Amino acid sequence: MIPAPNMVASAPVISLNGSAPHCEHLDGLQPVTPLSDHCRDCQDHADRQAPVVTCLTCGWVACSDDSPRRHARVHYEETEHPLAAGLEPGSRWRWCYVHQRLV
């Protein structure tokens, strides 16, 4: 049921990552080691160095959606591995491709 404008909706479930709704893809996540420090699919291209992310399921490293080739998204589409994380030291950025949002 979608609440009417004058009805009070119940509060959303709050996850450990702040006010975003809980993402079940984080449940049971095991640590992975990134397999490289660059996008192997882009290494033959001389254009600008794109930001890279690592797959939190298998450790594959690929260029982000900010790059022209979007190899991390391609990896998700081929494998259905749902989560990617920023590769920079100290980065807390994580993206869920299934929910299309930060987690």
C-alpha cells in the first residue's frame, strides 16, 4: 500500500552505511584482494586514465562508469556480481549495480 499524503509512513530501515536502506548484497560479503591496480581492458588505450573500482565478489578491477568504456559495468552484466568499491586507499565508496545506488 502506498500511503496517502496525510498518512505517516513507517521509518525506513537504516543500514550501517548511514541513512540508505539496507542492501542485502552486503550480507555475508567476504574480503577480496584486488587483482590489479588498473583496468586491464583499458591498458591498450592511450586516452585519459579513468578511475577504477574493484568487484567485491571476485576482486576484478575495471574502469568506473565515469570512463568511456565502463568496464566495471560490463563485468557486472557478464557475471552478475552486484557490488563494486573504490580502489583508492581509504575509500568508503561502494556501489550496488542491482539497486543502482551507493551502499
